[in-house]
Amino acid sequence: MRNQQFTALLYGWIVVFGLILVSSMALALLLRFSSFNEPALDWVTLVIGLISLFIGGAVAGGKGKQKGWVIGAFTGLGFTVFTFLVQFLGFQEGFGLQQSIHHVFYILAALFGGAVGVNIASNHE
């Protein structure tokens, strides 16, 4: 059973990082070839992050088939830890207050997505 939950967690992380990677490339192209301004980018990246983590949590919860909120929370927590490690080890900076608040909402979005994913997966069986 633990193996199934760990596999579900890996699926969730792959989906989250895949969505973040694709949306980052799209935003980079948008910034390069349009008049899209950088102040609006803060809100767009927040919304994209919330949606990506919700979808990743839903995929993880659907694959795990039980305890979706736990799997979703670990999906969001894994993303937050990865982001912190890249930022701290790569740029020697910790999280600020605003970024910490964003990551709390990322974890909550993934948690909620995990709960929804379990319910959607159980309804399809």
C-alpha cells in the first residue's frame, strides 16, 4: 500500500513540475515577444502555481485512491522544499514573508486537489 502512495506522490510531482516548466516557457515567450509587463507577472505566476499544484495534487490523490489530502499535502510540501533548496543553495536566500505565504497556499491547493482527486477516482470505479 505504501508503494502505491509513493508512486502517486511521484506522479503528482511530475505533473506539477511539468506544468510549471511548460507555463514558465510560455511566460518567457510572452514576455519576450509581447508588451506584457513584469508587475502583472507576479499575479499570473501565483495563479499558475496554484492551478498547477491543485492539478498535481488531484493526480496524486487519484493515483493513491485513499488519504488524498495527505498525498496532496506531501505533493505541495515536496514542491515547497524543492523550491526552498534551489533558492537557498543556488542563490543563498531564504523565503521572505510574501513567498512563505504563497507556499502555504500552494500546499493548501495541492491538499485540496488531493482530496478532490480521491473523490473523482472513487466515483469512476
